[in-house]
Amino acid sequence: MSKSQLQKSIRFSLSIAVITFVLAAIFSVISSSVLNGVIWIFGLIIVLTIVLIGVFFDMLGIAATAADEVPFHAMAAEKVNGSKQAITIVRNADKFASFCNDVIGDISGIVSGTASAIVVIQFSNGFGQADGSSFHIIVSVILTSLVAAITVGGKAIGKFLAIHSSTNIIFFVGKTIAFIEDKFKIKIMPSEKKETRNKT
């Protein structure tokens, strides 16, 4: 690895760390604020939603690394909306996967754990049980196990879909990004140079 490559890697790692810190803080504050104002059943729905967001982005990250940019070149030649964004995603699969899997995925796992603890407290208090009681511990174990099972099972399904339907998934993401860029006039994907990614 050359010195310039190492410097780029360090800069990217630091930027990802900063982004993760900011997003984690934002998501934690929002989830805690929302959960403190709702009953436990809605809190549980919020927790499961956070988990599914993590599963979804994990699937996107894997799909990016599994996809081939060749099919998107044919789409781009026909000026299919979203194809250029899909090519950019595939060419930057390592960074895209790092953001989806490590940033969003890990944040979802951390926030869902914190949110689960709040839901357990709300549920226990609703039945007049104090924190640390046997009832509280049992509910905590059950909810933690449920979240873990959904996370692992969901990611297993997501990996299967990502590997076998990577082109469709990345094309969907490309079209979504293209829509946002056109609708809100903001640039999400970086400009790409004329190059192709070798598949191994």
C-alpha cells in the first residue's frame, strides 16, 4: 500500500468515525425523546423499526459489493434513470458498504439496544414492577433475545437477497438517489471518472 493510499484510507476512516458519532448522537436523542412519550407497545414498534432499518442497510452494503457494473452500462447507454448512480455505487462499493453496514448498521444495533432498555422499563412500570425485579429481568431477557433473533435472522435473509438480486437492489437504490437528486437539486453521489471495476 502506497503512502497516498494510506492517507486516503485514514482520512476516510476519520470522516466515517465523525459521521458515526454525529448520527449516533442524533438517533439516540430522537429515539429516547420519542420513546419517553409513548406507551410500551408503540415503543416496541419503534425498536423493531430501528432493527429493520439496520437489516435493510446491511443488505444494501452487501449488494453493492456483490453487484457488477456491466449491466448498468447498458442501462446508462439507453439513458435509464438511476443507472449512472448505480454505477457510482458499484465503483465505490467499499465506501458504500462501510457506510451502510458499519455506520447505519452498527448505529441501529446500538440505538435498538438503548431503546429496548427504555421499553422494558416502561413495560415493567406499567405492571407495577420495580427496576431490577425478577419480572423486569425476565422481560429484559425476552426482549433482548427477540431483538437479537430478528437482527440475525433478518440479516441472513438480507444477505441471500443481496447476493442473488444485487443488480435489482442496487438499481433500486440508484433510482431512489436519482429521484432525490432531481427532486431536491442536491448532489448525493460523487462524479465518476471513466473507468471500470474489475471483477474477481
